Amino acid sequence: MQLLVEVERLCKRFGSITAVDGVSFVVPAGEVLGVLGPNGAGKSTMMRMIAGSLAATSGVARICGHDTRLAPIAAKSCLGYLPEGSPLYGDMTPEGFLDFVAAARGLDRSERRKAIARVIEQLELDEILYRPIDTLSKGFKRRLGIAQALVHNPQALILDEPTDGLDPIQKGVVRRLIAAISPGKAIIISTHLLEEVDSICHRAILIARGRIAGGGTPRELHAMASNHNAVTACVEQANAQRAAESFAALPRVASTKIRIDGADAFVTATPREGAFIADAVAETLRAASIPARSLEVDSGSLDEVFARLTRQVAEAQS
């Protein structure tokens, strides 16, 4: 396994305030790592240190084996970085800006033409190439910021809120692009959108008060939710109580609840420790001769998981 990003005990202090507190993780080639956390958790500070734009108080970050402190040029040559806010030169055109960035990255004229054509196609920027950047929408500016991070085809990418300010169609463009380029690259994205974890991340970590509060694959994170594998049956209201009592009698069911909506009742069985109970629930309904209009299995709420992990860190530090 080729590790393209390595972070060891990274810390950043601003006077008496510790913004990042001993963070460690690795990102191998081919992985998209999501970094989540509430505002002020230390996500952007951590990413700036990994990218080499902010000096760490202590700890080490390596990009493709290069220490960002001891070999900053070598490390940054392997990295594409989209910082928070996408700082751009407003008086330039997107084409001129991308040519400037590509030249700064050491590409010759022929290489620059090919690289610029590639990122223009990837980010669908054709229609705004010759407009002043200051006149562009926030969405196009964000896509241009991603394009400059990709122009030299780096092995590692750090993207701070890459879909911030994008409409649903533009978000789809960026997410498909990240998925398409991820093989062979290490990609770190910070996001506050939990849907992004499910759609493009292979793994995610949660940062809370400068520390890693938890993490795992999307499947593992969903499995941490209290409602993971909960089953909801839609039955006639007259059968609701009997269905709930039948579910409660199952050995792997922890609790049941009923929600009434007109003539329908939605009876939810929550399992013990995330056990898979859908087959048992379906068989119970059949045995009790209770017709079900629908049967749904809940994957588990990421909102709940992240809220709980964040709260646990806060309680541990108080």
C-alpha cells in the first residue's frame, strides 16, 4: 500500500488556544478521505498545515514521502490544494489564470495547453474562459479553484469544502470528477455535507475541538448509529398495536414505536447492537397475518453519529 499522505501527531497552537491537537492519520493511493466537523473544529487549520501553507507547532506531515517542513518544494510539487475561499486573481481570465498556475508549476508551453484543456473539460469551464474572474458566480469561482489544484495532475489533493457554493448540478460535476480521478491519488476533502461522505468518500474522520473524535468507512459510520438496521413496517392503523407487540417479542429487538399518519401506521423495530432483523420482522408479520404496505430498513443516521462523537469529545475536555 503506497501512502501518499502521512500525518503524525500534528499540533497547532495560537497562544493559549490549541486549534489542532495531536492529529494522526494516513491516506493511501486510491482513497478519498472525508474530514468532517463543526465550525471551528480545526479542519481548515489542519489542512493548511498538511498543505504546507501554515507552519505546525509540532508534528510531521508528509506528501509522497516528502516532509512539508524539511522539503517543502518537493512536497508541494506532488500536491494540489484548494484552500478555503478559493483565492483567485479577479482581474485575470480563467484561461490566463490557469496558464499562470501551470507555468508556476513548471509546465512548458505545450504541457500547459494540454493541462489547461484537460481541466477545462473536467470542470466544464468552457463558457467562462475569457470573462474576468471578478464577474464569475461563486460556483464557477469554486470550480476554477479546483481546476488550478488539478492542472499539474498531482498525486495528492487537499480540497477544503470543494462543493461550497455550488448548485446541485455543479455539485454533481465535482463529485463525479473526484470519483473519476481518485484511482492512484490520495484525496482529502473537508465537508459539512454528510451526503458527500456517502457519495464519494471511502473513509471519513470527524474532527472535534482539534482532535479526531472517530472515523471509519461510510458503512462503519452508519453502523454506529442507534437506528442502524431499524425496520419500519407500514400497516393499517387497526393492526399497529398487534404488529408492535409481535416485533417486541423478537429476541433481537430492543424497542418499538408507532407513528400514525391518517389510516396508516408506521411501526418501527429497533434492533439490539445493530443486528439485522428485517427477515425476522417480515416473517413475524406473515405469521401474524398482518399485511404490510411497505418494509424499510434504516441504514443509520450519520447526523446522530457525528453529534454524539462531537459531544463525547466536548465532555472529555470539560
